[in-house]
Amino acid sequence: LSFIDLMLQIQKHQSGIENFELEPVNLRPLVESCVSSLRRTLEEKNLKLEFKSSDDQVILAHPRMAAQCINNLLNNAIKFSYPNGVIEIAWECSGTTTVLSIRDYGTGFTEDVKQKLFDKILFGGASGTNGEKSNGLGLYLTKTLMRNQKGSVGAHSDGADKGATFSLTFNAL
């Protein structure tokens, strides 16, 4: 069912069925709400979450779309982190944009994989460090949602088993 729901979300956002307005959104409460919804999953792997930003930042976004993007990246960080690890969340404003980064110290990825990360169909989805299932479409949905908000998503890893950093770039107010 989650796969079907994800496919419907992708189709809806690609075809412009949903009308939406971008609005000022305070980033810290939005991120905290996303973290709260994933608290149980964090605890199951005994993962520590560290906020590297303390300031409030207002972005121009669609609240539900932005939350979905943050949830997708947090879910992936949890899924691909090793138990007892750390996930770092930070944001930084630079002129007209704000970049939210989520960094894990898990499985990471190679340059070959990076080229396919945001494709509509990856390779059936990689399994997490505890065998968690993945359909491989979450990052594609994130890319679509960020484009709809006039933003972008990026990814970086120094290679296999060297962790990963995913970033969301929003317009700042």
C-alpha cells in the first residue's frame, strides 16, 4: 500500500493536479515535527540525533511538501545508518536560499549509485542496515516536490561505508 500511495503522490505532483501556494514556513518547528514522527524508528536503531543549527530560519515552501521531503531524507538517514550511530541536521541561510542538510555516518554510496539516486526507478530500492525495505522512489518524489517549490535536492558521499549528506535548498525569506 505504501508503494501505491507513493506512486499516486508522484503522479499527482507531476501532473499538477494539486494546486498549492508557497508560504513562509519556520524551519525549526517543521523539522522538529518530522523528527517527532520518526522518534520510534530512531529509538529502534538507538540512533542519536544532533541539531547543528540553533537559529530560527523562515523558508518559502509548501508546508506539507517540505515536510514530506524532510521525512524522506530522515527516513533514508535512519534506514542506512548503522545502529548506535549519529544523524546530524543543520541549516544555513546564504542570501536568498536556505540549505537544510541531513548527514548520516552509514552505508554511503559510490559515484555510480549517485548518478541513479534521483531516477524514477532506482534498482528496486536498497535494503537498510537492518534489512529495512525500500521501494527506491522516495528520492525521486523528493526531487519532484522540491522542484514544485522552486528548490532542489542534492546528495554527497565519499563512498561506500563513508556516510551520506543529503540537502534540500529552499528559497529563504
